[in-house]
Amino acid sequence: IVIPAALRKEMKLKPGDDLVARVEDGRLILETRDAVLRDIQRRFAAVAKGVSLVDELIAQRRAEAAKENQG
């Protein structure tokens, strides 16, 4: 994919920079890895230190499975 010079300049892209591509609502979205990382960090900033999201997810799934087995 060739990204026009004006867009590369606006995004401050340099030769060799990595981009992350995804499809959203039928559109191709290109983002720098740094932008993706900042977004992920922002989304999880509210998680308290010492909280394991993996442990919470496993506990949640186990509780859902227990409910299904009871009913």
C-alpha cells in the first residue's frame, strides 16, 4: 500500500515505521503502533494496581458456567 506523502507527513511517518491495520465498519484503519499502545494504555488506566484482569475473567466465566450447570 502506498500512503500519499501528505498523509505520511501528517502522521509523521518515517521509512520503516510499522502500521497496524484493521477493518472497522467496512473501512480500513491504519494506525501507528505507538497510537495503538497509547489507546490500550488509556483504556486500562483505570484498572487498580494488583488487579489481575485474567483472574477476574476466569472467575467470571466459571460463575457463568456454574449458573448454566444449575439451570
